[in-house]
Amino acid sequence: MDLQPSETLARLRWPLYLIAFGLILIPLLDFVTSVLPLQPYDMRWRFATVALLSGFLLTPLLGMVLVCLVATFSEDRLMQRFVAVVNLLATITLVVLLVMYALDVVQLRNSINPDERRAFDMSSVRALAKYLFMIVALVWLGIAGFRVSRLRRSTRATRDMAPLVSSTS
């Protein structure tokens, strides 16, 4: 039984979506359970929580990339747009977290022991860099997702048709 590439992708699409959403949700659930109980009014808890989140973000990004690829190759416009919206909403969320984190860093820095300040600064810069990377990647994926979803469907029908051959006498 020979399957065409489009049939193979049609059979793999939903299992790949499941795996991709697992890559997105499982690390985020792990993160949430590791920061309980919630203490949003404690500046030190906020600082530690947002810094910890920066280490959990790469795997969900890979999940988003997988969803984008599967949706693009299977020409699933609805999923392309859904993921583009999710990417842009996640970007807004990360920008808000980044601003709050930067404010917490500025406030906490003065209360840090001078001997530990270098480690504090390095961990802060590392987390900020991860957030900036994620923001750029998610914006780029979101915009690209909208652009791809607006493209006309491939001309698969014309590709799959036998070429027209005419003879003139």
C-alpha cells in the first residue's frame, strides 16, 4: 500500500498536534506546580518565579514550532491562525512579565548582599536574555503564521493533474 505524501501527513497530523501540545502544556504545568503556593505580593517570590519560568520556555517554543510546521504542511489555515494568535498573546504576556521582572530586579538589587550581587546580576541578565529571545521568536512566528495562513492553497490540484497534451496537425 503506497501512500501519497498528503495522505501520510493527513494520518500523522493529529498525533503530531497532540505531541506538540504536550510539548507546550506539560512543561508549563510542571512550572506551575513548582511555584505553588502562589505569593504574587512577595517581590522575592515574583523574582524567583519569573526567573524560573525563563528556563521552562524553550520546550513550549519547540511545541509551537511543531504545530506551525504541521499546520503549514497540511494547509490547516484554522490551526495556523489559532497558533499565530496564541503566539502573539504569549508575546504580550511575556512583555508584561519582562517589565515586571525588570522592576523587581531593580528593587531587589539594593537588598542583595554585595558578595552575592554578581550572581544576582548574572542570573537576572540570563533570564532577561531568555525572555527577549522568546519575545522575538514568538512575534516572528505569529506574524509568519498570519502571512502563511493568508497564502492561497497550493496548486495541488494542478500539480496532481496530468499535463495537457495537445497535438496540432
